[in-house]
Amino acid sequence: MEDTTWEQKLHALTHILTTPTTTPSLHSQFFIATQIPCYLNWDYPPILCSNPSLLQKWNRSFFLKRLTTMGIPKTSWRSKCPFQQPPPLILARGVEEAQWGNEERKSYARKRLSRKQIGTIAALKDSLSDFERIMYKANWK
């Protein structure tokens, strides 16, 4: 979005907010495609982009992304939360299904509260001592 002007961003946002739909018309898709730049990391093909080689690059990158994951869909941080409502479609590897009984929720809360917090003085001292040890070894080799 760095290449677009504020006016183009405002037009695109206004269009999206005034016509909320999950199946936009071809005219709407073309309008949005002309207002925002094309990126390779998006999941939809950049068919309406002005650069023709971008579509070929997108095809290669999309294929390679699917090849590296063996076709298995990506999981996100949301899929790692067992108590999300509604539950995610695909749970991350190593996350068991949520148990909603009172005892399970209490034990989950106790487990979360018993973890050492990030940013405490003890954690900072541990990380500093690790850093000092690494620097000491690096200087004496």
C-alpha cells in the first residue's frame, strides 16, 4: 500500500464499507484492483495487475508454498488457542482439543499463571548471563 495515495486508499475503503458482500461483482473487483497495488504474498492471483510477469511469479511462489507444506494448510497462532470460540477448524500440531469442564478450566488457568513471566528480573538476569557467557566465549576463541 506504499505506492497508493491517500485518496486511492480512501476510495477503496469507502467502496468496501458501502458495499459489504462476500461475493463482489466483477466491476467491484476491478475497481479495487485498480486502487491497490499487487503483491506476491496474497492468496488470490494478480490477474488485473499491469505487470504481466507478476502472474507467472505468483504462480511459482504459490506452487512452491504449497509444495513446502505438502498441501497441508497453514496453522496460525489462533489455531494454537484451545479455548477459542468457535474452535478453529484445524488445530495446530501438539494442541489437544479443549476440555470445558470446571476442573479442566481451573487447571488450565493455574498452569498459565504458574509460568514464569517474560520480562521479570529473574528472566532478564538469566538472559544477561547467557549473553555474557556467549560473549566471553567469543572473545577468548
